[in-house]
Amino acid sequence: MRDCVIRGGRVVQAYGVSVQDVAIEDGRISAIAPELPGAAREIDARGLTMFPGVIDDHLHFNEPGRAAWEGAATGSAALAAGGGTAFFDMPLNSTPCTVDRVAFEQKRAALERASITDFALWGGVVPGNVGELAGLAECGVVGFKAFMSDSGLPEFPRADDLTLYEGMLEAARLGLPVAVHAESEEITSGLSRRAREAGRLTARDYLDSRPVIAEVEAIQRAAVLARAAGCKLHVVHISSGRGVAAALEARALGTDITIETCAHYLFFTEDDVLRIGASAKCAPPLRDASEHGELWRHVLNGGVDVIASDHSPAPPSMKTGDDFFAIWGGIAGVQSTLAVILEAGHYERALPLERIAELTAAYPARRFALENKGGIAVGNDADLTLVDLGKSYLLEADRLFQKHRISPYLGRTFRGAIRRTMLRGTTIFHDGRILVESGGKLLRPKR
């Protein structure tokens, strides 16, 4: 007898959506078909839609060292409540940053103790650590992250062009991608300095200091370096239609490039920053309605590969003040990624459910070589989320599982309520409650 059968849900797979039973044995999907034989345990999914668990390839849970901002326990709980089963933790803002073997092992141990979802780790590329990349690869990183502009943390300095190029050469030798925060340091720092010296410190001044051209130029430069190095390039949190167009042009020229955007760029515009304030501050910033529309056009046309959260939380004391430049520039949204894509994508723009599963699970699993992850298929891990697409809810603070209940999504209504999230066949979230305290495992790419 099978361990579990999930009965009668609408199953979202790459080739379509159909009503099926899903059987689970030893944490993996063992059969998908109508009217499967009985099991030791059965879950009634009639009326629900089953997606593969969200794989969030870009977030900051800040553990060890800054768990007061967010830790893996609260962060992974919020991810699970939003339908997520795995995350890729960036090499900052934890302390120490993940730039060598020692830091990797400290973070791995901390996350194994605390996370209720599976996780992978990014290594960092910073000046002086190119010799550490091979050791990080042996530890199991999914790739290496570099900032092309100031990261906001002195312990994780930006990679100048030589550091980035040499890091890409080494990453190519190791067979791993390099992810870049693509904004021009010269443009952003120069405009920011000019504004602050003139006493222009408002949200509007901050938005003006990080124009779209700063993103476009950095994407083009990173793509040239990656193409010369023979390196796989992953451009994180592209905020604009023109940014995606630059990445697509680079792909046409031969760069092996992945295009990631984030839920907040698809849900908000710069007008929302002016209205909401600090909880909507991020870098790159939210864009005007024209760029927002073009970004959506690329999503709908298949030009975007991955949608992530870039969950970058901070304590309330760091999200307030009269100087908008000094406020922490990160959006806390790990629980809302799937909700945003369903609401703004599926309901408002007819984005197919199969495409949503691709953007949030299948593509990140494939690009980062995660075995048995990313789709509802026989042999894959039973990482699943059951969604009531017919149910609407108002996002209020008491629904959030993250450490600090700060979110620009508060007060918005979403269609599609997460009813259950399962990791390797075990229910970790059900009807508003977290049911486990640990269990997450390190995911290593197949090399």
C-alpha cells in the first residue's frame, strides 16, 4: 500500500492541467493517474489545484549573524505559507558572508537546524576571493553572486570588472553560473551623491538616482564579460522592460543568460513607492507604468525565465527615517510570490497555470541542476502546494509568518489561497498553521 494518495486535484504539469490522483511513496511521487488504489493516508484535494512547490532562487534569510533581521525558521515558515518548498540563500546579509568554505559550513549548519524547507546556497564573488570559488563549489553552492554596485554592506564589496571577469572565468571552469546585481556603480553612486549633497532626500529623489539606464548598461557589460569567459550568467531582479530586452539581445549574441524578475516589480510601480513609502523601497527600484507594462509583456511572451521574491528584510528601525537614501533598501515578500503571480498574472492577464509552474519551480530546478525537483512527475520529490483558486483573502499582518510583519502587500486582496504545502510528502503548512519545526536539507547541484 502506498504511503499517501492525494485525491482528485487539478494537477499542474508542463503539458497541461488535469484532474488526477497523485501517489507518494518514500517522499517521492510514485504514480499520477485517475482513481489510484488506496493508501495508508489519503488527502482530499477535490476543488483544489496542485502546483509544484515554489523554488525561490533569490532571497536573504541572514542566518547566521543577522537572524534579528530574519532567520531561517521564520523565513522558511513564511516561504512554506506561500507555497514554497525550497530557497536559494544569497551570500549576504549573513555574517560571515558566504565567500569561503568556513562561512559556507557555518551557514549550512545553521539552516539545517532551523529551516523547514529545503535550501541551496549561493557563494559570493568579491575582490580577493576568486581563489575560494573552487572550495565553495566542492561544498555544493549553486553558483556565485556578485554586486556590480554597492551592496550596502562593507563586508560584501562590489566586484569591479576585473574581479567579475576573473570570477566568471573560474565559475566557467567549475561549471557553475554567476549571478549579478546589475546596476552601474558609477551612475547610481554619482547621482545619489549629487542628490544628498543638495539635500534632496525624498523617495522621488531616490528613484531618480537609479535610472533604468544604470540597469541596462550593467546587464550589457556583464553579458559581454560572461560571453568572453564562457560563463553561465544569471541576472537577478531585472526591474524593467528595457532591462529584459538588453538581456534578450545578449542571449541572441550568444551569452548563456538567465532572466529573473521579482514579484514586486510585477505588482507595483514607482507611484506605489511614493504612496506606501519605505516598505516598497528596493534596489533596483520600482519603475514607471510604461516599464512595468513592458516587463509584463516579456513575462507573457516567454522572455522571463524565473520569478523570485528577493526577500530582503530588516528590523522596523531600519525602515524609517527622513532620509530615504539611508532607509534599508529591501522588500519583504517571500510569502507573497505565488499570490502575486496568480492575482496579477493568471487572473488579470490570463497567464497560464503551466507557465506559472515553469517560472516558479521547473525552470529554477532545471537551470541550477537540482535533481528530482521542480515538477509534478513520477520519480520527483513530492514537493507540492495545494491552492484554492476560488478563495479570496485580504493580506493582513497576522497572516505573515516572517519575523517582522512589514510588507508592501499588506491590505491587498488576492485570489488563490494556499491550503497545504508538502515537502517530500510531509505536510509542513496546512490551513494557516506550520506543522513542523525543521527538516530542510541542503540541495546540491548535479555536476
